[in-house]
Amino acid sequence: MSEVPPSEAIKILFVDDEPDLVPLIRQKFRSQVRSGEVALVFASDGVEALEHLQEDSDIEVVVTDINMPRMDGLTLLGELSDLGRRTRAVVVTAYGDMENIRTAMNKGAFDFLTKPIDMDDLQITLAQAREAVERDREADRVRRTITRYLSDKIARAVLADPSATGSSEKREVSVLMSDISGFSQLAERLEPERVVELLNVYLGAMTEVVDDHEGAIDEFIGDAVLVIFGAPLEMDDHATRATACAVAMQTRMGAVNDELRSRGLPALEMTAAVNSGEVVVGTIGSEKRAKYGVVGSAVNLTARIQTLAVPGEVLISDPTYQAAGGESGPLKLEGTRRVSLKGFAEPIAIHSVERVEGEHGGAVPHDEDALAPLDDPLPFDLAVLDGKEITNADHAGEVVALSQTGARARIGTDIDARTDVRLTFALESGPATLYAKVLDVVDSGDGNCEAHLRFSSVPPAATEAFARILS
């Protein structure tokens, strides 16, 4: 029999073959039951108690007599251990029965009481058991929170040493940031529930890759993922691990897109960047709301570098390359360029990764289509973007070679490599707006240039039109 108020109550199972105990306990705990602090369950022996425990996972405290028919209290304690639950057990035995008390405590009993039961002692003992249960609940909440953002290995280490996340400190880390190319335009074309479905497939797969490389997900920012390597647990090889993780994320995109297509969702492309440097890591926020996070210029630079990446690419900073051993290390490069970034007085070197060798080895997939020359150039209007803003008026241009992933175009203005641009085409089906990044530029010397473009967002109408042109 049971009396069960709201779910936040501490549920206590009383096990005793004395029928007079039931009304006595009900009377003693009546006010606590009514207020929702306590829920009561009763059993007349160990067998009935075990049935309750197997059927009701909310029972957190057991008060049991030792001498009972069918199954005694000591046997019940052994069965509790086999259930694998943190149930707090209080045994009731005769005064001076030290042998049974020792046996019960060795079997994991939380405390003991002697007969006849003093109700005040029972209240005190159960209050202590309640505190222990609350500590267990809080530990479970912390564990669930930590394991949502950290790999199992890191979570176990943090739970074993809570000080790893409890204070703020400066730390050398590597920061990885990834982002879905053209996600804003994609989200505008899909129903909200389909956007969520798409993100869950993508982020679920990326989380698995991060866990495999023992990174710590700092946060999801819409479709972007921010990952830390080297905190909360220190890593000597954080730069290599972070870069290898980014490469593995790009590799995993093939399987992600297979899953998306099977659900009738569009395929995705991703950009990724890694930067290494000193940051402040620790608990950030207020008493009401806080999170373990990372702040510092190294994080900001990672975000800046990530915006320079083209779909399918992994870019790393020179500090990351050097931290991984430079030319003699496991990171092998496809190319290096110097770029000017806001907030930096001098141009900085960024490297495009070809592969990672060694234990965490892998190569960046290359699936860009070959450009097909066009007999009839395809005209467009081009606008240069700075973030989400258009920085100047449209310029005329024409595509002279095309694929489904990019183009070579003549443009009526000078333009820098790694610039984001918006292209507007007048197709037979109507106007279509694409977004692209400039890979490289050949200056013709007359104010015009020829640029290699990598598309980052292509609407379905343009995809269909390009397919007809290429066929």
C-alpha cells in the first residue's frame, strides 16, 4: 500500500510485519505527507518490499526490520545492493544486537534504530537520510548537465575532481569553431520543425566526433559549434586534437548528408577553423545562471578565421600550427596565405589543412566539381558583403566556367580573396540570389578581375538551372 503526494517528495518504504506500525507511522508523518515533503509506502516483509522496489524507482529510503517472515531485513539489504540503486537503508533491530548491526552496516545500511522505535529518533534519522538523498539528486543533476556537454572520459574526470571547473584561470587551449554554410538562407526556405530536425541530425553527429577527440563543447550558437581542447582537462596535444577533430567533422559530413537526404532534407556544407592561445577558462555568469566557458582574444580570432573558410575547408592559425610542431609535426598543409583582419595591425598567416598524420590521422575530403567552360557566359550582379551588410553597390559580372559548387567569373571591379559576395542571376525561372566566397583573384590591371568563386548558399532554382546549363 502507498500514499504518494507530489513527485518531489522523498518516498520512504517501511518494511515490518507488525501491523500496528502502519497507523503509527501514518499519524507521525501526516503533516509531511499533506505538505508534499514525504511519500509513504508499506510492506510486511522483504519479498513484498522487493516487489515495491522493482516496480517503483522513486523509492529512495527504506526503513526495515531485521526479523521478518519469507525474507529478513539483512537479505533485503543484499538485494538492494544488487538493484544497483543509491537507496538509503535504515535497519531496525533489538537493543544491543551488535552482530546484526555490524552485518547491516557492512551490507551498506545508512543507519540503524533500536526497538522500541523512538519516533523522535526516527524523525532525526530520516531527516539525515533526506539530506543524503538531496545530495544524490543534486549530484545527478550536475552529472546530467556535465555529460551533455563533455565526453564520458572528461565528464568522469571532472566529477572526480570538481575543482577542475570551479575556478577561473588562464590556460593554453585550442578553440575550434564550425558553422553551416548558408544556414540563414536555408532556414528561410524550410518549415521551423524541419530546421530543428536538420540541426539535430547535424549537431548530433558533430557532438559524437567531438567526444571521440575528447573536446569540450562550450556552446551551440545556432548552427555554430564552439569547442575547447585543453580545458577543463589539460592536454599537451590540444592543437593536434582540435585540428584532427575539425578534419573528422568534415569527413563525417558525408554520412550526415546521406541521413538528411533520406529524410527529404537538403545536404549541408560546413566550414571550420582552429586557433590556439591563452584564454580565461572557468565558471562564468551569476549565482542564478552560470556556465563553464572560455573568454579571450583567442576565441575572437577563431571566429574571424572561420569566416574566411570556404565550405569543406579547415583553416588553422599559425599559433595552432606551431603548437602542433610546425613542419615536423603531424599537420600537413594544402596552402598558406596572409590575411588582414579587423583588430590586428599586421596581416596574420592562416593555413589550409590537407591532412593530419599519426594517432588522430585523417584527410580533408575534396569533392568540389570541376569547372566546365561556358560557350555563353552567364551574367550576374555582384555585391560585396561585410558580415551580413552590403558594403557597396552592385557590380556587373559574368560566369565563364561553372560547376554546381563554384564558378570562374569576370567581375567589373577589383576584389580581394576570401571576400564574401552576393550574386544575383536573372534566370528563366526568375531572379535567383546566391552567396559565395572568393577563393583567388587574377587582376587584369584595368579595374576588372577574374575570380574563382566557391558557392556557400545556392537556392533550388539556381541548382536546377545550373544542372540544365551543365548538361
